[in-house]
Amino acid sequence: MLQGIFQTLKHRFGQKLRANRNAFGRKSLKFLLSKLEHMTLRLSILPRQKSDHSLERRIERHYHDLQLNASDYYGNLLATLKHSTEQQLHSLLRLLLPWLGKVQTKRGQPLPVEVHGFGSFGSPFYMLSTNTLVVPLSLLGPPLYSPGQSELLSYSSLGFILGHELSHGFTPDAVRIDSRGRAQIGIGLEVLRNRRFRDEATCLRFRFGAEQLEEKFADANGLDLAYSAYFDAAEGDRRWDENSIEPGQTSTLRQQHFFLNFAQFFCSDEDSSQDNDDHGTDRRRVNDAVANFEPFQQAFNCSKSWFEKRYRQRTQCRLY
Ligand SMILES: [Zn+2]
């Protein structure tokens, strides 16, 4: 199911790239499309193995040098951070020194994960070095997923999350790296110099600050992709799963349902004032993603202010 959603999102983003609002040159466009085409989705951060036994052996080998002590919490923390940092350094080296590109992470190897504080990864992430989107299996449970749930629910939650991560491959920083994790200075500069791309990046920077640019782009683009993947798919393409719709439910209600379930993802009992540097608070994330998003305005019949109608049409900043 996740792979299916991922393919639909890729398809939608491919259509968007091909529409080429930015008027990218042939080389830039080919580069972006190739990166999209080669992006893969991997379930679970564990190596793919045939048997539990060999998986266990692999993990043992991976952590071979790591010495942990049952009674030394802080010592263990330091030791594991050191272990992760070394992995990270290794993948960073590969990014900076593209001729080492051949030292690719083999498919079966454990993935180097980035360390945010002391957390382990409970949410999906995009790996620039392998152009891979990694989804931990722990994600596939309520409230995001229950077996047999309607496509509307899947697209508005999981679809958004995958769309968000996919977008991370196309941020101003990420367009310098190709689909095999190698730096491509020339083509990266060509994309970055594109006038519309530059203007839109400035728009994002102006609205959210340089620190949040990438995340805000990923949120807005991810929502757009998930929404259009679900609603705009060609007629006949989409089999409306009727069990998700109350009898007589109009498409407006369906749209509202989509946005409400999207917002629900951010619902938590955590203190919303606890700001996250990159993403902003959850409340802001929801509002920033839907603000000026036309389908949202339609769904909830948002009226434009007198000023907006008269002087300017506010739009979202869109890199593509
Ligand atoms: Zn993100």
C-alpha cells in the first residue's frame, strides 16, 4: 500500500516537473526527473535479509566495536553517539568526495541514521546519500494506519508524510546531489540560478526564515502532492472507495475530511509552545501548509480580505 501511494506521488510530482513552470533548461529538467525516477522507498531501517539468523549476525557485526555497560547510562549514550557519528561521517565523506561514489551503501547494509539529540527514529526520513525514503514499520499503526482504511485517510496522512519526505530530495540544498548521492556542482548551480526557482526560494526565506525554508517547502509541497494524487487523478484512474463516504457526501465534504485528517496527524498532547527549530510548532505547521492553498480555501469557503481582493493575490511560495 505504501509503495502504491509512493508511486502515485512520484507520478504527480513528475507531471508537475514536466509542466515546467520554471522553464528549466533541458539538462536541469532531465536531472530532476532522473532523481525522482530513481528515488526509492524502503520499509524499515533494518537490512533486508532472508532469515532472522543472518539478520541477527549482521546486526552483531554492525555493532561489533560498540561496548556497552549495563550500569553506565551516560557512558552508553556517549558510546552510541560516537558510533552513529562515525557512520554519519562516512556518508558525509561520500557526499563531498563524489569519486568515492562507488562505496555506495550496499542494499543489505544497515543504514546510517542521523542523530537528533538522543532520539531514535520513529518517523520517516529521506536519505540524500542513497536517494531513499526510509519508513520505519512502527509508523504503520493507528492513528495513521489501520488495515482496510479508506484511501482518503491513507492519502491525507501517510500520503502527506511520504510527499513531505519526497520533497526533501528537491530542496535548494538537495538539488546539488544526484540520484546516487554524488555532488553535481554544475547542474546544481543551473537549477539554483533558475529565475523562478530563485524567486520562490527567496519568497520562502522571507516568509519563514532560512532555517525553516526546507521544512516549510516540504510541508506545502507534500500536502499539494498528496491532495492532487487523491483528488485530481484522471477520471477512471481513481476508484472512489465508497465505504469512506457517507451517502450524499459531497466532494466539498470529502475535501474538508481530507484536510481535517491531515491536521489530525499533528494533534498531540505535547506542549505546542515547545518549538522545533526546523519545523516550527505543530500548530504553525498545519496553518502554514494550508494557508493560501487554493483547494483548502475552496473546501472551507475562505473569503479573501478586501485588501487581498483589491491589491494582491496572495499565493504560496512554490519552488516548482
Ligand atoms: Zn522534513
